[in-house]
Amino acid sequence: MNEQAAQIAADVRRVFADVRPPPLGGYVMHVCPECAELEEALRGRAWQDLSFDILFTHRDALPLLSPPALRFYLPAFLLAVLERYADADTMTQSLLHTVERGSASFDEPQLKVLSAFGAYLRDHHGDDYPDDLPERFVARLSCGGNVVEQADAPDEVRDGKGNRGPRR
């Protein structure tokens, strides 16, 4: 891992350190065999404790995660890609597409790290993406997509449209 990737990895660990785990039973979006397998693999585990093998096994299942579960487990996938890009296979594309589609919300420091991650992929592995996926990812995040702003009450947040909602 080069120095830039190491800095992004350190930033991922810092800005996602306080994200709360999803509630029990709130890991996946619906009920199906693949979702059940994913929930069983993740249930009760911190993102810091997931091995590359577990992440690799579920590399294409990111879209199945509920928004709170995606926000909680995303750092593990980010680190796996940064640390083992050549081994990540379709994990990178799944991660970029899932976040780009906006299924989970992130605060400003998390968005900055996600944008740095996308820029790193664009600058160091751009030739791997004839569809310019990392560039689209960065553009989506820079347009304010997936933003959660702090609201007045400590147990509430505002989305990018100014709507209040419970903190996840």
C-alpha cells in the first residue's frame, strides 16, 4: 500500500470509528437466502473484526445491506480494497455502485474520505474502469449526494434536503 492509500485508510478508521452498529435484525433489506447468509456472517461483528475472506465472500452483497448496516460495514470494504486491491475482484465495483446509488447517508468527514477513496482509485487504477466509475463516484459525492448534516437536537440529523430525521 502506498503512502496515499495508507493515509486514506487511517482516515477511514478515524471517521467511521464512532458509527453505531445496525440493530439486531436490521442488517439486510429483505428476506431471501442470500440476505440470511449475509446477516449471519455479519451479526454481532464489528467492522474492524471482519477478515478479508468474509468480505470477499460477500463482495457483491453490499446492495443487500440496510442503510445503517452499509454505513457501519462500509469501512471494512474500503480498507479491504485499499489494502488488497489486486485481490478484491468485483468488491470495488460493488462498493462504488452501492454508495453512488445513495442507499446510505454519510456525514461531511465521511464524504470527504469516500471522495478521497474514489479519487485514489481514479488516479491509481483508472485504467481498470472503462466506464469511469471512480470519476462518477467522486462527482456524485461532490454534488452533495448522500449528505447528512447535524441537526439542532443531538439525536436528530438533517439530510441533504434539510429534512430532519432520527440519528441512525
